[in-house]
Amino acid sequence: MGQLPEGRKALPDEWFVDRANKEINGMNADETTAVALVAEMKRQNLTLTQALEALKNYANDIQFQKDLDMVYGHEVFEDWDYWHEGDI
């Protein structure tokens, strides 16, 4: 990655995104995406394991929503919450 700027012990997260944006010529799209993912992991203070788990959960949620749409279409159920007797 090169030398750290003088007086710096670590690089801020924005540095990674800025570097990815400036070095488009030297990086392919996958490398640029990887840099953006690492920067966001650092920004959110996530480990690799946590980030991978979050991606899996998000992908599962998207599939679940698609499956619901396939089964129920885009119907609006006006009586969906009438299972409870009395006021809540």
C-alpha cells in the first residue's frame, strides 16, 4: 500500500475509498469493490466474519421477500392483525 503519510500511525477509512477512486486505472472493478467493502467494514467496526454473516443474512432476507411475493403476490391484507381479541 505504500508509505503512511508523515506522522500517521494508521490510515483513516476515507483514505481507502479515496485511493480506490483515484486508482481506477490501476485497479479492476473487483479490486475497487473490495477496497470499498473493506473501508465500510472498518467504518462499521466489523470483522470479516461478521461482515460475511451480515451479507448472508441480507441475501436470505431478499430471497425470503421474493418468495413471499411469489406466494402472496402484492395483495394487501386488511384483516391481517385481527387475530387478537380486544384492544391492544
